[in-house]
Amino acid sequence: MAGKWLIVDDSRSAVEALASLLDRMGYSPVAVHCGKEALSKVDETFDGAIIDLNLPDISGNEIIKAIKKKFPKLRLGLISGQYEPETLRKIAESAGADFWIRKPVEMRSLLEKINENKKGGGKMLRRIGIIAAILAGILIAAFATQQSSQKNVTNVTIQSKIPEISKLFADVAEKAMKSVVTITSAKVYEIPVRSWEPFWDDPLFNFFFGPRWKPKYWTKKFKQEGLGSGVIVTEDGYILTNAHVVKGADEIQVHIGDKQYDAKIVGIDEKTDVAVLKVDADEKLPAAKLGDSDKIRVGEWVLAIGSPFRLEHTVTAGIISAKGRSRMGIADYEDFIQTDAAINPGNSGGALVNLNGEVIGINTAIVSQAGGNIGIGFAIPINLARRVMDQLIAHGRVIRGWLGVTIQDMTDNLAEAMGLKEAKGVLITSVLPGSPAEDAGLKRGDIILKVDGKDVESVSHLRNIISSAEPGTKVKLTIFRDGQEKVLTVKLGEMPSEGEVYSSREEEEEGIKLGLSVRGLTYKDRKLSGYDGEGVIVEDVEPNSVADAAGIKEGDIIIEINNKKIVSPADVRAAARKLRKGKPVVFVVWRDGYIVYLAAKAK
């Protein structure tokens, strides 16, 4: 190790990012969150400390004075984001700090600061990027060491780290690239084209040769091509990618090295945007090493590998910018890793790799106004992708746990009105009849605070917890009701399939036909319609049918049929079987932000 350093900051994210940076550079960081703890931790074994000026108990400049008095050889730095450079410099000098640095950009020049022999903050690093700033700081420090007559141990260590860091990136990229493949897909469309006959409607031509009553048609095939990436996860040819890369494709090819293989779809889960492909290769394929995305930390360096714009095996570098990103409108179940490693069109389905060479995410989407990278990309955590993959391989679909409630996030006003000290947990807005929630005694107005003792942070968080559990699992819910906490045990059911489709054409001839094609609601359906309950969405209405007579339209969300709750397409099928000729059929639908009742007689 290059040295032991104490990091003091009440912001956990700042401490984690800084600790990760020092750890990658070979230092041994120790992080604390208040001044008193820092004074009790520090001793002569430390090489220095990096202390935030604004702490909840003792100011950073006072801590520096106390440590400097007791351990004068320690190199101490003051960090703050609230003061202008000149003001911060004066505070640091009056406290006896060896260096100062402003948040957030100057943090990236920390390695230069802890090794320079004069106080003050540099400005050069403000103008370059994250990775470049870090490496530039190391190079400057090493160059200064080489020119200086003071050859201390720490500077020699940093100088030796330069080739090690470069080699580490190269080694990780070289190994991980072997498992990342290019995926090309094509959807074939057949379009009718009328054959051209110049005289088919000419009266004179028809007089001599007879009329041409109908023009002739033929079909022409068109291909819509797509591009993406994938990750080989088993030696026998299973490949992880995004659902949107291969959905609806008639032809899929996987390019592995200089070989090309036809691939078949094992399964697609649009709720998480995960798909699994299978290729039959004549040799063992280079399977990726999968990591543990639950253990990743904000600030860790990562590489994104894929085929943007058909540029195979493109490698970009960055850090993990955030974890647990949700409500992005990308998929139903979102728990994304955010990164500033460049991700562009064609990267979808590729690998996000840590510096241990482990795949920790599947690159999925970017935030961009122009379509290119602006430093905000998202990846599906590999633990989530792996769970989905295992079920797709085993069952061809994903089986999820189901509670049977509709929920919303808590607000400060709601919390105050309902007697909670703070806005936490999620509020139950309805409980579906016959659901596991109803069987367990949950009620509308209950606030779910914990699942198996773990805090519920948001609607997305609860959805992910419940859906990742197997049907039949018993979970303990801590709820808040009537001013008191209470624990209920719920045996989860199986989530009704949203991919299931009901069509009246499936009904027997002698049965009543509603004249409907419906499917289960998705997150995107709810977001676009503004409806957050249960139901099915209408995809098609047959002319002159019962549904058409009632006034049902494509895009309507059916909530009830004849006073029976509709949760899935199977409920519509069951309701259709109970209809009798000449009897009224009452539909309750959500349309354009309103609940509407519609009726017609069965025929």
C-alpha cells in the first residue's frame, strides 16, 4: 500500500467515491463521518487525512489544528464546496493544512495534492474529464518527483503505479472483449405492390382486348435491420442481451470473432428488457465472469464494451455514477446502474465490467437529446439479469411473486395527515379481491414500511422486492395502520401474466363473443394513460360486436365486466363465458383520465 489515509465527510456518497479512488491508486483509506470519530481514529500509523470543512459536530479546520498539534508529520488537507478558492485557501492556511481542494472537480486532483510540497489548489484539472484528470494528476505528481531532489517513498510508489494502471485497464479490456459479441437482427416485411399495366383502364384498349377488371398484385419483401451487443454467459452458447435488441426479429445473427452464427430466442422479458439467445457453436465459447452487482460502490471505475455504430469491441471507461435508478420509463422493473462510461447506439446488450474483469451490468440505454453519449448511461444489474436469465432458460418465461395491491409513494403531507413522523414506506391505494394481500388482511390506507425487516424505500423498491420472490414465499410486512405499527405475514401468489392476450376469436362458436382483443397492462401503459390500477388494455375491437355496440375503443383500459374485477386477460375470458344472449353487459373502463360505464346486450 502507498499509505494509510483518513477520510472525514458526513456525506456517504462523497466518502465512498473518494475511498474508492484512493483504494484503486493503491492507498489504504479509512472513512468516518464526524469530527469526534476522526479524532479518536487518527494515530501515528496514518500518512495523512482529508477532512471536510463542514461537519455536523466539529468544523474541519478545528480538527486539522487538533491533529496537527498531536501528529505534526501527518499531511492534512481541507475540502469544501461552499467557499470560493481564496476564502478556502485562507481558512486552510490559518488551520495549518498542507493543502486544500474544492468540491467536486478538485477532488479528482487529490493524488497531486497529497504529494505536492506547497499549499493551494491547481486549476488545470478543471478543464479535462474524470479519467483524464485522475491520470493527469498521477503523471504530474510522478514528473515532479522525478525532478525533485526529495525522493520520498510515497512519490516513488505513485510513479510505479502509472504503468500498473494502464496495464490494468488493458488487461481487463482484453479479457472481457472475448465474451462480448455483436448481434445483428432483421425483421422481414411483405408489402403488397400493384403490378403496373399502362392500358388496364384505357377505354380504347378495353374495347379491343376486353376490360381489365382488377389490377394484379404481388408482394415485395423488405428487411428492417437492427444492431446490438450481447454477452456470452455459458460455454455452450447462451447469450444475454436486451429485449429491445431482438424483439420481433425474424432473423438473428451473432458475430463471435470472425465467425457468424444463427441464433434463436430462448426467452424475452420486456418488463426488465432482458433477453436470452442460444447459438450452437462447434467449440466452447469464451464465457464471461459474472460479478455481484449488489456489492458495487458509487465511484468505482468500470469499462463499457459493445459495438456502437457497428464498431465491434469498442471499450470506454468511466465510473459508477449512481445505483438504484428507477422511474426512467425504460422498463417496468427498473434498478439501473448509472455510469458515465460512453454508451452509444449499438452498445445495448453489451457488458459493463469492473476492474476485476467481472460483468456487473448489461448496458441498456442512455439519456441524450441528440442520440449520442452525454455521460448518462444505464445498465441492468447483473444479479437481476441473471435471475431473469435462469427463469427464461428453465421456463421460457419469468415467474414473479405477486401481492395484489396498487400503491403510491408517500409524501410529507400524507405522512403528517396519517400520523407518521416522516414520509417513508409506500401507501396502499387498493387491495384486489381474492389476492394474497386481501387474504393476509391488508387494507386500503395501510402504509407498508418494511419487508422482512428491511425498509421499503419507494414504489419501485417494493415492486422489485416482491416480484423477485418466488410464488408461495411467505414474507413479513411491517405496516402502519391507525397510528400503530403491525406485522402481517403474506403468502405471495404468482403474478398474472401481462404478456397473455385474450381474443374473442378464441371462444367456442356457441359462446358469446365480446369482440375484443386485450392484453395485460405494462408500466408504460400506466404511465401513458395516467392509470395506476389493475385492468387490461384493449388492442382491437371487432365491428358490429358486443364491445363495439357498447362503445369500447382501442386503448381503453377495462377495469370491470358485470361487476367482476378484471386483472388479467384470463378474467375477460372467464367473464365472456358467463354471458347470456339478450342479457346486458356492463363494462367499466378508464378512458382519457376518467372512469366510464358502457353497456350493450349480448348477442
